[in-house]
Amino acid sequence: MEEKTVNKTNTNGYTFLFAIIMVLVVASVLAFTATSLKPLQTENVRNEKMQNILATVGIQTSRDSAQALYDQYITETVALTEDGSVDESADAFEVDLSKELRKPVNDQVYPLYVANIEGAKYYIVPLRGKGLWDAIWGYISLKDDVNTIKGAVFDHKGETPGLGAEITQAWFQERFADEKIFDENGNLVGVSVVKGGNASSSKDNNEVDAISGATITGNGVSDMISERLKHYLPYFKQQTDVKVATK
């Protein structure tokens, strides 16, 4: 009786072993690639952050030039506590607001950037809040009177394209320029994103025109501006002669 030769490459065991080897090889390649690219990704995130900070004071730059211009125009970075004192143990640039917001208010650190552009001083405050679907964030710069907005930059994680996602557009962000964050009584009210907010072209009504169909995202922008700025009032009162209310 003729003995049959078994092709081991057709057995279930061989297939299973081959699959395991391929998974290990692919996993190793992906892990190596991720590890190799991490320093570059980290550098890109840092440079983009510098770009956004500079954009609020009118300095547009590429990622490659961001570090040099940041070093040129950002003269001071401070990490503040709730009472306005400086936390010397914290690196303001490395503060992650997504993590800070999970902490009790008294335990949070509030980063602040100070810029000097041709002799004019600006205070740049990082922002973070909630849009319709997920997180929204950005930066807002104030002139030396800590009342008038110089510029603002916003971004988002998952707002609706053509609606809430439009907060990233220059035409929307430019609406905030020269708006006031305090009302006529010196109370911090921020800037409200409302329909018809700029109908009178006034820069003293604490309002900008909303994006059509993006009410919840607009409310999120309004809320994060006022919520974040209020934590900087103690510091601003110490640094300026501007009389602001603490309500």
C-alpha cells in the first residue's frame, strides 16, 4: 500500500503558526515606526502650539520658523494658581488643559504667555471648553489694558463641517479683534457668540455674530472664553492699574 506524503504547509497548525509570526512582525514594524516618529510628532505639536500663540498677536509663521519667532516675541511665560500667584514649579508651556480641567479649580494651573510686539504688550490665555460633539480649544490675546482683545484662534476635535467647524476660519476669528471682555461696570462678561451680534458694528457690546446653524458650538466658545478668563483676574489686578470687578 502506497504511503501518502502529507504537505505540512497545508495543515491548520502551520497556518496558525504563520499567522502568529506575521502578527508579530507587523506589530514590531508598527511599534518601531511609532517610536521612530514620536520625536517628530512631538516637535510638530510644539511648533503648531507656538504658531497658534503667535497668531493671536498677528504673527503668522510656518512650523519651521515658529520656534525662532516664539523666542523673539514671547518674553515671558508663567504658570498661575487660582489666587494669581506664580507657580514656579510648573512649566507653563507644558501644561495640558485637557488634564487640568479634570482637577478641582484650586488645584489647576493656569498658563499665561506675555508677548511684546514693537513695544506693545499682550497677554495670551489658553482656552478649552466643550462644543457640540467634543472638545474645542484655542488662544485669546488681550492688549495691555487686559480688556481689549487683540486676536483669537480656535480649533476643535469633532465639530460639524460647514457649521461648528467654521470656528477655525479666519473670518470668524477676526470678529473678536478689538472686542471688550468687561462690561461698562467692570464686570468680566467675556464675548458672547450670538446671532446678529455685530449688527451695530460696535466693539463695546461684548458680542460677535454667530455662525449660522452652529448655536451650540458658538455657546461653547462663549462659555470657554468667560470661564477661562475669570481665573486670570487676580493676576491681572496685580499687574495693571485697570480696575476690574471680581464678580
